[in-house]
Amino acid sequence: MNMQDKIDENIWDKDTEALRRELEEFKAEKEKIRQLMGQIGGIESVKKDRRINFIFLIIVGLLFAFDILRHIFKFANFLPTVLSLEIGLLLVSIKIVWMIHKQTKLEHFQFHVMNSIEFRLNDLSKQLREMQKEYHDYIQTIGSESKINHDII
């Protein structure tokens, strides 16, 4: 085995090890993102959102129905008209605040993902520059060795 083969094998081993580390980092990042996705908008979150929406809809619908029935049949309800209107308005306001909160969580997650992508791109760009420099140095080394060999002959 000549010197060039040893150098190539050493470079191959380093590249293989670097790829293994990168794969492990990728798997760890993937798992972290999967956990974040579960916290922000997994299947459980969708079920919970549907239940909450259904409860809000039922309560506001019942308040509306009681007020309509009060006016149609002219009977006194256990809630004054203004109070049921205020409760309905409060529930709708709470729902809007809740939706804004959910949207803020989503935007924060999107920012985190975009920031991670930017960080990763910068890291890959740095690695590429280092590899280009190593390649350039390697080519110069080969070129200088070639000149030395030609001078000897």
C-alpha cells in the first residue's frame, strides 16, 4: 500500500466518521422537532381544540336559543337579556384570545424552525469552505510533490 492509498483511506475514514456524527445529530434534531410538533399541534392538540370549539359553540348556541325563546314565548328566563348577551360576548372574546395564543405558538415554532435551518445552512457553508480549503491545499501538495518527483528524475 503506497502513501497515496494511506492518505485516501485516512480521508475516507474521517469522512465516514463525520457522516456518522452528522447522521446522529440529524436524528437527535429530528426527535427534538417531533417532540416540539407534539407540543404545538399534534393529534391530541387537534382533538382538544375540537372539544373546546364544540363547548364554546354549544354554550353560545344555548344562550342564543334561550334569548330567542324568551322573545317568542314571552317568558322570563333565568338570565336577564343583557347578562346573556354579555356572557356570549365574553365567551367569543375568550375564544378570540385563545386563537391568538395558538397562532402565536405556531409563529414561535415557525421562527424556531427557520432559525434552526439558517443555523444549519451557516454551519454547512462553513464546512464547505473548510473542505474547499483542504482540497485546495491537497491539490497544491500533490502539485508540489509532482514537481519534486520530476526534478528527481
